[in-house]
Amino acid sequence: MPGNDERWLDAAAGPVVRPYALTQGRTRHSGEAFDLVATVTATSSRFGVPGGLGPEHIAVLQLAQRPSTVVDLASDVDLPLGVVRILLGDLRELGLVIIQAPVPMMARQVDRDTLREVLHGLRGL
């Protein structure tokens, strides 16, 4: 009789559990859209696993203990990006993760006049 790992893997076809099975047939997550480079952070380092979460949800939640992007999480759990987005949507609905949009480049740039004033203030010290 094949072992657990052998039952879920087919040498020719790959994993037996397909992405649509992991997402229960959903192709989109519910709630507000988020970017692929959005930062995902777990809301608590100690979480009780609510019923209904699969092992994939738990794996994503554990990786989100440190802030990470959506793309990095997908790479780390070795699942398709679309599946990870749906899993993250589920976790966000349960309040287990926060997904923050990236800061636009224009907001990061500092005005030259502001830098000049800071430099003059430092020289005055």
C-alpha cells in the first residue's frame, strides 16, 4: 500500500489535489482587491487556529508572522499566486492578517527644499 506522500502525488500528473480544490472552486477572493506587492502581516504572533482552515491557510499564516509580500508568500508555500490570493482573502476576512498597499513612489520622495532646510538646521547645531 502506498504511503501518504505517494497517494497525493502522481509521477506523470503532479499533485493530485488541484488548485481549484484548495480554493473550493473559487477563482476570486472576497473583499477589497490587493496588489501583488502588498505587505501581508499576521495580526497576532499567537493565533488559535479557527475551524475550517486548511493546512495551506495555516502555512500562509505562519509565514505572515513576519511582514512579507503576496508574491513572496506564494513562492514560499509553493502554490499558484491565484490560490494564495484567495487564501489571503479568507485569512483577512477572519481578521488573522492585515494586507497593506505599497507606498507609492511619489510619497517616498522628499522635496529638495525640505532636505536643504534640514541640512541648514544640522549645520546650525
